Amino acid sequence: MRNKIFIMMVFALLFTQFAAAAEDWKGESPKHEMTAGGMAGLGILGGSAGVAIMGSVAKKIVNRGFVSDINDQVFVEVAAGPLFISGSTVFVYSTHLRWDFYRDEVLAPYAIGGLGGHVTGAALGSTWALFPRFGAGVLWKVAQMFSVRAEVSHEFTGAGVQVAF
């Protein structure tokens, strides 16, 4: 619980940096059409936690998002990977929309919303689940096509990298 509170405080501090002049949110949209990446962090399954590794691929579907006055883009993203928990491995997955908001060419907070789920083996009851998935994150561009990414949702809190192409 403390880890989630700490991470949420870090995100709150990052988001206060986005409270800038309105013209900061009106720049030119990035030209990339797809992204791919990976993250590692804390995965949650019921009342247990473990290490999760998620790979992701995203395709841009809207260049100048749902709010035409600001610089935002919408991607459809698929993420999946293993969650190592209680001596077992769980397959976790998510298909969602990722809505990126570009303050400038370096920082972009984003929101996700869609469906997530997991598949467990016999050791964890052979379950299959599908549920709504919502979260928030931030992309920090460190090179032309390379970003560091951090994300918080109910079932995953992690950080990693993302490549745009």
C-alpha cells in the first residue's frame, strides 16, 4: 500500500509540472504512427502481488485527439506478459485506448481505458478473467524515438521504455 501511495505522490508531482501556459499544450503532434515497448513492476492478482513484465504495441488511430484545441493523440494498445506470483506464473493482458496529451516535445501524460484480464494455471485455480482497466501514466522523451514510461493502474504499477516508429 505504501508503494502505491509513494508512486501516486510522484505522479502528482510530475503532473503539477504540466500546469503551464496554455500554448504549451498546442504544439505540433509527433509524426510516429506506432509504438512498442516494455515495462516491469508490481502486478496485482486478487490479494497477492508479484513481479509483472509487460510488452506492448500501439497503433495511432486519431492524430489530433478528441479535444481539437490541444495537442493530443489516441492509440489502440495491446499489452501482455507474465506475472510471477506465489511460485506460479500468470498470463496478464490488456487491450485499451491510450490517450496521450503533449505538453511539449519532452513530457506527455496519458490515460488508458479498456479491458484487461488474466489466465492462471492449476496452482492458482485455473481461472480466466476479463475486467475494465483504467490507469494513468507519463511518457518522458529522452531521444528522438525513445521514451521512458511509467504507469499506474489497479492491477499494475511499473516503469519501462517505449520506442516510436
